[in-house]
Amino acid sequence: MKHKLEVDSIKLEFGLRQILTDVYLKCETGSISGLLGRNGEGKTCLMNIIYGSLKTSNKSIRFDDISVSNPFKRPDLLTFLPQFNFLPGFLSVQRIFSDFNISFLDFKNYLPEFGETEKSKINNLSTGDRRLIEIYVIIKTKSQFSILDEPFSHLTPLQIQRVSEVLLASKPTKGFLITDHLYEQVLAICDQLYVLTNGKIHRSNSVAEIRSLGYLR
């Protein structure tokens, strides 16, 4: 069964500055949606509003046409990868995978170099390795949708390739919304693309359209 996440009528203001104006976007399971925008356009704000961790007076978040005001309370519907590290550093890698009910063996099949890290503490890992584990557990958690804010930051080209493979392999049973400044990696895996500019969302289908919207110079 295909599921649908719709975000509608979102407005956000900071003082006299209008950040988001009547934003609408739709994601479906079985697809990856990309979100591009220059620095300061409000991509992270939009993701936090969708998740429910940033409040605004105007928003409508619907899962299969049912309104959900605080999706962060419904991990069966939505999980979120923020830009910052969210896994407690004092926990072991083994404990993280156990708590998320995810197979560490499957993880090692994608990234064999992690084979000896199962008993390591999260804060003893490199920045890239820690981020890679955070990305993986969010992707693999059994939710209908996952939104990922800058998943490719701090990763090597090989790690980016592996994350892309995990996303594509997970897509048949899940929906994803991804934003990242490495737009070529986003374009390579997304099925539909949104560009956020001047507080408004635009659907885009080509690099030429992205350029015309001012994202690329």
C-alpha cells in the first residue's frame, strides 16, 4: 500500500521577515523527494516544522489525508535526521542498533570496515563514521517516511555512494525527503525535486529550471 505525506499552508515569520509563504509539497512511499535551496532560504526550518519541533501558527501536516500536529510523537509515521549529532555518545554501536531494532550484520554488509566497531562507544568514532551510523538507523527505522537534513555532509565520496545505495534499496517500502548542498548527489537519486526560493516552493524537473530559479549561478 502506498502512503502519502502532504505539507500544506505553511507560513513562517521571524519578526518582519517572511521565511516561508504558503508552502506545499507532497511525498509518497516508493519515492525520494529532493529539496534544494540556497543558504538562509528556510530548508531546515521547513523540515523542523514538518517534524513538529518548530512551531508556527500556520501549517497542515497530513499522513494519508489525516492531520497529525506533532509527527515527532509518531515514529511509526516519521523519523528525522537533523544536521547535528543526535545519538548519545556514551552508548555503544551495538546498543544503538539494538535500541533501533536494526541488524548490525546488514549494516556491515554495506560497510565492511565497520566490522570491528560494534562494541565501540559512539563518541569514540570519527565524525564521518558517527554521521554514517546516524543516517543508516534513520533510513532503516520502520517508519512510513524519513526526512534527512544534510545527510551527505562530512562523508567521503565512497560513503556518499553507500548511503545512496541504502536509500535506493529502502525506497520501495518508504518515502524520503532529502535536502543537501551537494545537489548533484540529490539529483542522482531523487524522483521529484522541489526548490525553495524567496519563501516559496517550486517543482523542478531539470538543471535548467533549477538555474532559472536562482539556485545555481
